[in-house]
Amino acid sequence: MKILAIDTSNQVMSVALMDEARLIVERIVNVKKNHSIQLMPAIEAIMKEADWKPKELTRIVVAKGPGSYTGVRIGVTVAKTLAFSLNIDLVGVSSLEVLAANGAQIPESYCVPIFDARRGNIYTGLYQYKEHKLVQIEKDTHVSAEQWGLYLKHLQGPIQLLGEDRLIHTELFENDCGDKLIELPASLHYPRASVLAERGRYLEPENVHLFEPEYLKLAEAEQNWMEAHPDFEKGGGWIEKL
């Protein structure tokens, strides 16, 4: 199985090629540039480096969110387009799960990925390694950092906060969790497409036409529009009425 993995859900952009469980090439970029400009050249570059042809790919694995609305859309759109045009499998994996998988396998420890969602809010989830397998303890969610800190405060066991965005809320989490927090090497705070590929290697393929990102929260403009049009029914309600 030859896999192309794509993660553009946050500032860090990562793409990778894997052949079964063997990493062939991976590229990670952590600069403030538009992923729509960087992504296709990055894919072309790693394909050239691996000397792979598009027709050799058998699966596309994409980080499906949550994260940056624009970033998630870019990655999912490219992944769907490639999967459809090449007629190959498409698989989506939670962006938070990919980051949580970077956590250390410390007994009874919780892996807590953090993406900033602005205005004091975060995207997060709760994971834990059990018998060397990453298990989701709490579903991914959009929540205020303050509420999440209070929730973590009552957990029994060490806590690993993962992601660069944890630094935005450092003081809050340190006050709530104190000595339970485990400091990890800097390299573990960046999502990696190789980890994404591994997480999606055995998942059931998605329906390319029906596959959608998981934002967990509507974009502000979309939320405002929905509030201004309370009669709108998602899924074509207006069309049916007309």
C-alpha cells in the first residue's frame, strides 16, 4: 500500500509518503504562508524525491480537522480531488488524534492535544495509551480553555499537553494542573504526516463525494449567516420549499 498523507489543518503543513509501514519521505513546514500555494509543490517534490508516479498511489490520508477553517478546507479539497481523479481510497483522521499520537507512552498518562480556537477557546480532546494503542477517552471538542483547565484539574494521572498552541494558555493550565503536567521535547508538539499515514493505514475508506471536514464549530461568518436565516435547513431545505 502506497500512501500519500496530507495535513494542512494548522500553521504546520506536513506531507509524507509511506509504503506500508515504511516511511519513504516526509516534509514539514512551519511558516506563516498560504497552504494553497505550498501544498501542491510540496506533494510534487516528495513524489519526485521518492520517484513515485501518481498512478502508483493506493490511498490518500488527510487530516480532516478541526483546526484552521481555511487550512482544513485546502487539505481536504486536494485529498478528495486526488482520490477521485486517481480512483483510490480516501481516509480522514482527526487532526487532534494525529497530534495526540505524539505523546509518550507513560502509564496512566493523558495525551491532550491543543489547537487555539481564538477568544479564549480551544479545540482539544483526551487520549491515552493503553497496551501501546492510542485510545480516545473524551471526544474532540470546542471548549473554553478555562473550562478545559478545570476539567483536567480533576484527572488522576500525569498530563501531556501537546501542540504549540498550548503556550497561549500556559499560565491557565499550570495553575489548574500544576505538578501533573509533563514537559515534552519540542519536536513532539508538531503534527507529522507520517503519523497521520500510520493512523489511517487500516481505516475503512470514505465515500469521496460525501466526505466532509470536521470543524467542530462553524466559521464566524457562517454562524452569523445561520443566525440571520433561522428558516434555513442544512441539506437543501430552501430548495425543497422553492
